[in-house]
Amino acid sequence: MRGDLKAAPPVEPGHARRVRPSRRRRKQDRVAYLFLLPWLMGLLFFVIGPIILSFVLSLTNYNFITTTEFVGASNYKALPADFNFRNAVWITFKYILLSVPIYAVVGLGLALLLNLRVRGMNLFRTILFLPSVLSGVAVAILWVTLLNPDFGAVNWLLRHLGLSNPPRWLASPEWAVPSVVLIGLWSIGGGAIIYLAGLQNIPAHLYEAVSLDGAGYWGRFRYVTLPMLTPTLLFVILTGLIDAFQVFDVAYVLQGAQGSLGASLNFYLVNLYDEAFTNGRFGYGSALAWVMIIVAAAAILLLFKTSGRWVYYEYDPNR
Amino acid sequence: MKRMKRSSGGALMAILALVIAACTSSPSGSSSGSGNSGQSTGPVTLTVWYYNESGPDVNFMHAIIAAFEKKYPNTTIDLTVYPENNYITKINTAFAVKSAPDVANVYDQMEWLKAGKFLALDSYLQQNNIDVSSFNQGVMSQCTLDSNVYCLGSYAGAVVMFYNRSMFREAGIQDLSATTPLSVSEYVQDAARLTDKAKDVWGTAFGTPVTWLPFTTVVSSDGKTATGVVDSPQTILLYQQLADATRQGSAPTPSTMDAWNQGIDFFAQGKLGMVIGTLGGVNEIEHNHISYGVAPTPVPAGSQPYIATFSNTFGVTSESAHPQQAEEFVAFLGSPEAQLLREKMVGDIPISGDVAQQSGWASAGEAAGRQEALQVVGLAHPSVYIPTVWDVVGPLFDGFNEMVGGQTAQSVLTKAAPQIQSNLDRAWTDWNQIQAPS
């Protein structure tokens, strides 16, 4: 193998010579494709097919029980006038605005604490990480009880701390979304572990250098930790953003606990599910799905585009 | 090399065959198929889909199937029970891929009836001299479209108000009428008098008001207009009175108690003076030796009684390959034999008033309360129809929570009215697009 590499002539970019593969190589390729075929068919029938079909459906009035007709862009045009759509967009947007920065900052803070050299730190790390391995449904049911405005543990504590009129949490449309953010905080350990991995990858000599320059704790954080963590921060914000667009299980369970029909936790995907599967408006539901995909993709692209200005890659050859 | 080629080709064909087989095989091995392809003469298996979340109901289904199979030995029933919250989706998707069962619970989906997804039973009922005129009118209105009957049930379930006679006497309140409902203002006044915080007794408990108040408090009598009705002074007053009663402690808040699931339990423990719940709670109340009465649910002052009803309404899907046997099964579910079995096993009131009177349902427990229950159920009548009703009135669920949290009914209902109207317009547009097959 080493000999082959040694013997291979250097290839300059732009001058690669197309070499016709040998018969043996072609046969190997065919066998490889044959083994790949089940996966490719799965991709075709269960991923690409439904994606194309959902776009086609979004241009129809398909609703299970009536004759399907092509309606052009009517489903898309109807969206702005739909209260449930506007409400779902607002709730999801509110959740993104609250959750993404809060989870990013709190996760980082926790990771900094977990990075301290304290006795029993592994135990603390395990305890903090445990909630993030629990199922979202179980967590939601637990928090429905904890956040009960009348006899929940959270309000009991707040009343004992002197707050006579604590929030009604999930029973109040104003507090419902912040409650979901609060519930998500409980599982912040997963994000903190990613930050922790990033923190432990920062070379010690950078801290030594900045300390020699007279930097204190804040200086070390400002000029070493934060810049070196920006790739991790980008990853956490990106996954947080995608997760925020995909809120479903917790909201669905919490909404059920509130009577299943309230609109205060009607996140975008919950609304999409209701429209498509409960109300049977499959064409309209498909239009909702495409709008979400386009908006989410635009948000992710925007994040990537701005990342060049604030994400520092240690080995970035362009810098 | 050739052998390799042949084996590659063979593997490819095998994979393709597997995929095609997987994509085209029937979801069940039953003889039920798509299309109304004629009558079977030999043994027949009927697929029956149903939703339920409680044990006694499922036990009844198994018992009634056993009785049916004994009477019709050539027919076997293949029952599938789904969770209630998935049921509509299951049926809709089955209709979409033409794999619907022979018999299914119609739920409250009049859309299915309008779209011709279920067969009208009138000819069968007429040919077999089955008279449904004594069946509960509230329930039958959910099975009837354009004067055609599409489904039958075995019992008359209803939302009623139970009250504790002993507590009423102690509070100096007269027993309630079984035919004339309280007005909402009388109801909240009685609830305040019955409340005894020292003994942890609430005057009453009720689910979100839209679930038991007449729908005419939300929409016009033709079901088409919500603005000006749900935010009318009359409806605002009703909601404000009920929210105030909750805030003042005469009734538990929705977060303290889910009245639909726990109200009967608390009433049976003597912790509630009144409760709005379903008639199925009678057995539990009697088991706990509570002296109770039954009254219609409160209404706006001067309104007619409104009793929300429900049943296990089954119909024959238009895709059934064995419609005759399927009709026999549905008719059997509505027969006196099935009604009496239901009464015996679950304790429900038979759907036929005549069967209920003859069966002695009223004398099976506390006679006075049960007689009142029969009278109250008899008050049920067809209600204003709203397509996808719970989706349309959704904002009222959060809305009542907001009122209990301190907002005024005026501000909440004024905000909710255009939302409900928007939902309503869309529901009627969808309804109007449904066309029965020619």
C-alpha cells in the first residue's frame, strides 16, 4: 500500500487524467451498487418520493374523503389569513427567540462549572446529564405536575419565597411558551456536555500565554475560551435552532394535559399534524410543511453566512 | 463471471419482488376487501374498527361479538380497538388507501356520512322491520344525514348534572327538576351556598363550559356565524359567572381538577355538591352510597334544556365486501338483546326509551336518581351542527383558563370571536366541498 502511494505520480489540480476503470473494478462497483440497492430504494420510496409527493399534494385539496383537485398555489395563498397558521408561527418564533439564546448561554455557563477541577465532578456531570436521556413525553408529564399553578411544587416554592401570585405556567397562554423553555432547561445537560468537550479541547498553552500577558479570569474567558469555543457555539445554536423548529412531542403532551384543544402551545409542527392528520387537510398540511422547510433552511443559511464573522477556526487557512 | 452476473441479476429480481410484494400486499389477511364486489355465500370474516380507552367497553364488544357469532355462525368478527386520539386518523388513512374495515364506529364525523363513506341503513331497517323511532333523538341525530340513518348504537350516553341530595338539604336548597334546567346564574348561586371550604367541599365541578353549554352560545342557530354570538353580552355574562365562581372557590380550577375525569370521583367521595359529568358515573356514585339526584345541565336563562349525548355508533363502510353481513352486525348492535347486554355489563341506559323502561334500568340502583336520569336523557334533541366542532371552538379552552387566571370574559371572548369565526368559515368551506359519490 505504501509502495503504491510512493509510485503514484503527483497530480496537479486541473490536470487529473480520466482513467477507464478496469473490468475487475467495474464488477466490484456493480456488486457494491447491488448491495446499496435496498438502501437506495428506501431513499427513493421513503425519502425522495414523499418529498416530491408532498410538494405535489401541496398544490391540491387532497383531504382523504373528497375528490382531489389541483388548486395551484391556493393553499399557500390561504396561509396568511389562517389564524392557526399565524398563531403557530408566532408561538414557534417566540420559542426560538427565548430558547436558542437561553440554552446557549446556560449550557455554556454549566459547562464552565463542569470544567472546574472539583472533587466528585464526574458525579455532578452524570447527574446533570441524566435528564437529557429521559424521553420527552415522560419529562412533559413530570413537569405538568410540577408546574401545576394550584398545587405544583414550583408555585409552592415561589409562594414560600413570598411571591403571592406566581405565574399560572401552562394554564396561562402568556406563560405557556416560557414554561416549555423552562422544561427544556432541565435537559440542558446534553448541550453542556458538548460545550465541555469544546472546553477540554482548548490547548493549555493559550491560557498560559494570555496569563503571562496579565489576563485574569475574565480576560482568559474573553480572549481564549470564547473565541476557541465559537465552532462549538455555532454547532449548539444550529442544533438548537433546528430543534426549536421541530418542537412536537413535549407540546403535544402538554397540550393534552391542558385539554388538548388550547392554542397556546400550538407549535408549528403540532398545527401541521392537526391540519394534516386530525382535520384531514393533507394538501394544506403539505403546504405548511414546505413553508417550514423553506423558512428553516433560510434561517440555517443565514446563520452559516454570518458565522464567518464570529466563528474562529484555529486552523482556518483563510485567517 | 457469468455466474456472478446471473446471481447479481437474481438478487436484483428477488429484491424487486420483495419490494413489490411489500407494497401491494393487503394489510390484513381478512376476506374484507375494497369495492362492493358482491355477496359471499360461505363463511365470512367482518373487520370491525372501534375506539376505546376503558375496559368495560371492550369487554362488552367481545361479549356482543360472541353473541353475534353464535346467532350468525357463518360470520366471524375481527375486532381492532384503537386509542381514541388516533381513531379518526386511522379511518381517514384507511379510506384514502381503500382498505377501510367492513364496520366502523362513526364517531361524530358527519363528513364521512356526507362523502358516502358509510352506507345508509334505511332499506335494511325497513326490510327487517327494525323501528328506531324510540331511540334517543340526540344520539340518532349524530347518525342521521338528509333523513337517512347511517349508524346505530347500543346505549344512550349523556352529559348530565348530578347533585348531592343530603348536601342540598343541609344548605336549604330544594331538589332540582329533572325536566327544567337551572339557569347558569342559579347554578353558580347554588354552588356558592354548597361550598364549605372548612370541609374541603366545593359547590360544583365542571369541565370547560363549551363542552356542556348549548352550542347556540357559540354560534347562530344555522351554525354559520360566531361573531356576535360567542361575544354577545349573554355569552360573556355566562362565562364571567362561571369564571367568577371558579375564582371564588365554588368550583375547582381546571388545573386543580380535570372535571371530566375526576369530577365523578370527587362527587362519589362527598367532596362536591354538584358535578357535571357523564351518566356512566351512576354506578360509582351508587357504590359509594351517595344520595344523588340527576338534572339537566345548566343553560342560559330561559333556554330549552340541552343534553349532550353520545353512544357507540357503528355503521357499514361503503367499501365493505360483505355489506349484508355488516348490516346484520350493526343491526344486532342496536337490537334489544345488545342494549340489555350493554346495560348488564357496563350499566349504561339502553338507547331505546322503550327498552330502557322495560329493562328495569331505573330500579337497578337508587330508584329516584335513576328515574330522573331517564327523564333527563329523554330531553336530548338534535343540536346545531358545527363541522369539526372541537377544532372550531378550540380558542374557548384556553380562553376559559385566561378568565380563571383573571382576565375578563369580555376581553377574552372579544379576542376569540374572530378566531372562532375564521375556524368556522373554513370548516363550512371544507364541508361544502364534500360531494357524495354519484
